[in-house]
Amino acid sequence: MITASIMPSSQKEATTLLEKALEKGELAEIRIDLIKDLDLSEINNKFDKKRIIVTNRKKDEGGLFEGSESERISPLIDALKIGFGFIDIESSSIDSLHNLISKRREYNSKTNIIISYHNFEETPQNLKEILLQMENQGHDIVKIVAYAKDISDNLRIKDLVSSRSSQNKKIISFLMGEKGEISRILCNSWGSYTSYAPLRGVGKTALGQIPIEDLNDVYRSGSINNTFDIYGLIGNPVKESIGYYVHNKLFSYYNMDAVYLNFLVDDLDRFMSSFKGQFKGLCVTMPFKERIVPFLNKIDTMAQKIGAINTIKKNNEGLFGTNTDWIGAVYSIEKLTSINNKKVLILGAGGAGKAIAFGIANRQGEVIISNRDEKKALELSKNLGAETVLWEDRNDVEFDILVNATKIGMTPEENNCPMEDSFFTKDLSGITVFDAVYSPLETRLLTRSREQGAKIANGLDMYIGQAMAQFELWTGIKPSSEKMEKFSKEALEMRSRHNEN
Ligand SMILES: NC(=O)c1ccc[n+]([C@@H]2O[C@H](COP(=O)([O-])OP(=O)(O)OC[C@H]3O[C@@H](n4cnc5c(N)ncnc54)[C@H](OP(=O)(O)O)[C@@H]3O)[C@@H](O)[C@H]2O)c1
């Protein structure tokens, strides 16, 4: 069950937002901290009160209510009297809790009382002790919300929730912060009574808060159960990645009981030891593409040559690592032209440059590498048996296919171009230009090359090609390229909307 949480600043806004919240969530939490003209009777008349949680949070518990304690508790007593579904009171306000419990008895109210604990600094080690101290106060549901300092904190919440819900005791628990995001997605499957989510575009969303629209439509959070397979991305940072959208949409499209999560990892050793039993497969991004190697039981030949892993699958032999970036690059270029026997100039010798160079060699292309730092170009060319040209000579090279595997031209430096103006005075018909950058979709290099007659391929095709290979490796299903394209474009649109907010 998902609760849509709102914090209106007036009665009028409350009625507007409650309508949306109850449409998207099974429950709605109304934070009344800021409402000066609150009218709970009107809310009762307009909405299903049983589906509403009333909360009036004080400042030291992360709220905005500014009056006295009796003023704070008064509307909660009204909510009890009217019979709203739930009220929420902090465990630190023990006298108020006892007052509310006696009022509930007095009014013979059926309202559920949630007793809540918040920790904005950390996920304390003594969670079970905190839970025990909150027990037996006469309330109905315990709520524990803490801050995730490390991704492994989520597993302690999982233990807490699973052990309490297995005793048929109601608990709500999840973590704040970007590293706690997975607990908001999975807490229902662990046994939490509900998770909480804001409405998209209403108020500022804090890091780790996932809009209810995404919990429902991207993660299918309400239907995840403990038999779902877990996949995800490990890296730091992870929030710009579009994989969470694309892979979850694919799992949903193919009706698979699987979910894809972003794991923001600081300590790779700790993550691999604590989460090893939890996932079926992973994508790997910076800074772990090379550091992950010692944790794997087997690596395929291409990944060994490239020296970097971007995909892991768990199988009977343990963890298998591979690299699908080269597959993605080859997929993009081969949509336009064959690579066999073609001269390919690759700009860049970083992670993408290496993967693409080995991909081109795998397809019998003739590789020429140019990199700003010449040492890296020489090292890569030695491993490949390829040619190099100095960075300043790149514009004079003759080639059939040009690949940009540098960061030049990437947002926010969209006006930059890895080739000089002189290159764009030539007739480029007969040449294919591929840019690994996918933000923006059409870089300056691609626009100018297209204007001179070149065929062009963008980095989104590379993303699609490598993600298709990942999905097939994990599930055995070769995903539809039309669906991949649709989901990837939607993901990019969504990301740019998020970045604007
Ligand atoms: N489409 C996809 O699926 C996909 C997948 C992976 C990567 N990519 C894209 O590929 C690009 C490279 O990523 P990466 O993972 O290879 O990064 P990386 O390992 O950090 O390598 C960065 C590369 O860019 C070069 N570079 C950066 N700034 C430069 C400048 N001002 N002038 C000249 N060269 C410059 C670096 O040259 P030095 O060695 O001289 O520093 C290096 O070759 C990024 O735009 C990334 O988004 C796309």
C-alpha cells in the first residue's frame, strides 16, 4: 500500500491536493502543520476519512508547526472525534500520545494511532531497542523513519520490518536520503504497512523521495513481493542514469516479477558482502567498472580485454561479469554501415573509448586512436595492435567511420565539438559519424557532420544496444528494439523534467 503525502498551506489547497492524493494513493497523509484555516469537518464531508492520516509535525521532528503543544494536539483530537482513519504522533511526545489514547477511549473512536520515530542523521544501530521502547503504549502502528548514511542501512530496515510483520504487528519503516531510496520502493514487500510518497511536482522533493507516480508506474512498488528478482545499478553517482526507468518498464512489459533499483555505493566491499545474496544481476558504472573485477567468479574474454565490467549476472557458478558497451556501440554503427575492413578513427581512450575500440576490432574494423592524453592512446593501441595519431593531428586523418568517445559536446558544454572547423568544410557523404554522448541527443559534432552529408548515429542507440544485451543476459529475452527506443526516450524526457524541477 502506498500513502501519498501532502503538506498544503491552506484549507483550499488541502482539498485540491487531497483529491489528487487519494486518486494516486490507497491512503493520503495530510500534514496540517501550515494550515491556519483548517476545517476537518469539510474534509470529512468531501473525502473518505478512513483513507486519511492526519499529522501535525513539530519542528524538532522535521515539521513546521509553530504553536504550543496543546494547539498542536487539538486538531488531532478533532480527527479522533470525527473518526479519520489514522492520526500520527511522535514517540517523543509521550504525554500527548497518552492524552490521545484516553481521548480515543472517551469518544469510542476507531481511529488508528501511529506512533512515529524520526532520525534525520543516521540509521541508529539500536533500532530494535528503539522499537521495544515504542511498544505497548496503546497505539496501533509503529513508524520508524531514519536517514541512510550507507546503502547497507536498508538491510537493517528490512530485518526490522520483516521480523515485526512476521509477528503480525503493524510497522511502517523506511529510510530518508538518496541511499535510502530502495527502502521506499521495497518496504511494502518487506512487510511495511505502507510506504509514503509525494505527488510529482508538488513542493520540493528531497533526495530519496520518489514521486508516487514513479512508485506506481515505474517500480510497480505496490505489487512487489519477496519473490521478485532484484536487479540494479551500482555506482557513485547513480541518479543521472536512465536504466531504472528502461529496465523496470521492460520487466513490466514482459510481465516479469523483477525490479531494478539504483544502489548509491560508497564502499564496494561492504556492498558486495552485505548485498551479495540479494540481487540477480547488476549494471556497474563509475567508479566501479574496474574495481569490481576481484569480486567476480568469471569474466568473459571481451571484458577481460577491455579491462572493465558494466554487467553482472548471478548464475550457478557465482558472479559472471561482462561488458556490453562495445555491443551497444557496434549496434549503433551497424544500423548505418558495416564495420568490416573500414578505417575507424576513435576519439578518446577512456572507458567508452576502450570498449568501442575492442568492439570495432571484433568486427574487423581498422582502428585508429586519438586521445588528448597520448599515453592512454598508446597503451590502448598496444593492447589492440592499432594505430594512434596525435590529438592535434586528428582532423587530417582519412577514415570511413568517426567515433567520439570523449566527453566533448556533452551537456552542459553542448557548444563544444571534438573536431575543428576545418573538418566541416569537407564533403562528408560516404562517412559515418557516431557520437557516444547521449545528452544532448544530437551533439554539435552530429549536426555539423549531418549538414556535410555524413550518416549519423547518436549515443542513445549505444545505450539501447548495451541495455538490450544486459536484459537478454539476465532474462533470456531479447527485448523489442521499438520498446527499448520508446522507454529510453521517455526516460530522457523524464530526466530533463526532473532536472528542471
Ligand atoms: N551511449 C552510451 O551508452 C555511453 C556509454 C558509456 C559512455 N558514454 C559517453 O562516452 C563519453 C566518455 O565516457 P567515458 O566513460 O569513456 O569517460 P572517461 O573514462 O572519463 O573518459 C573520458 C574521455 O574523454 C576525454 N576528454 C574529456 N574532456 C576532454 C577534452 N576537453 N578534450 C579532449 N578530450 C577530453 C578524455 O581524454 P583524456 O584521457 O585526455 O582525459 C577521455 O578520453 C561520455 O560522454 C559518456 O557519456 C556513453
